[in-house]
Amino acid sequence: MATEVSPKTSKESVSHLTSEEVWHKIARASFAVIGYVTPTGEPRSSGVVFKSVGRRLYTAVAPDGWKAKHIAASGRVSVVVPVRRGGILSLLFPIPPATVSFHATATVHSAGSIHVAALSRALASMLPTERLDSTCIIELVPEGQFLTYGVGVSLSDMRHPALAHARLTV
């Protein structure tokens, strides 16, 4: 006869998670999905490679591309950062990533208007030298709350939404 195990409350499982730990996870990541609305009201999302510098994220895009144009139109985006987990097990099994999502204010800096190397050596390394002055930089400033799923919990607890998610102040 099977016994039912009642899951811990969300407060018990993730109360140890802090905003600092979430920022640390974001700083270690390099890929995010940015969601936005086009000027005609169509929803769009796009994967980007980013670097975090302080409490901001930066990504490089083509100045004539739709990401630069559409994101500049509203200046508001949603961001989802997948957080790799599973260590060596992820080589053997399909382990889903944890996620950190948040709203952000987005500023599209026109090509050459921001000195990338002055911000960060890591950010400058994202671009080939010949593209440093011809690339737009999108600056993302997280705001409000982080919504996490699977950050700071065991793989088995990820099966239980009440255990796996948390809201923390950015």
C-alpha cells in the first residue's frame, strides 16, 4: 500500500533563497530569452547571449535588426534566464533547467554611443574588435521581483510547483 507524502510548504523549501543568490546565478549564466511587443502589438521573444555587469545585463545586437528596433519602441521587456543544473547527471538524463524570470527596463544604445570596453572586459569579449563600434548594446535593468522556478531546490522538488517557485525582490 502506497503512502502519500505531503510536500513541504513553499516557505519551508525556498526560504533560504536570497536575491543575492539569484543575482549570482544570473551572473554565471550567459543566455536569456527576452520577450517584448512589436510596435504593431505582436508578441515576440528572442534568445540572446548576455553579460551581467553589476545589477545590469547587456547584450549586443545589429543596429538595423528587429531586436534593436522593436525593443527600443517600448523599452519594456520580460527576461527568462535558464539556470543549468544537474551536474554530471545532466550528461546522462534530460534534466530541465531552473529559471529566473523578471521584468526589465531596456535601453537600446546606438552603435558607438557606449564604450563597451569601459563597461567590462568580459562584455568587450562578446564582440569581435571590428564590430565594437558598429553594434547596438541593449542594457537591461531588472525591476520588481524575480520569479524563480527550481532555483535552490532539489530535482525531485521541481515536480511540485509549491516547492519549486519563489518570488524575491530584485
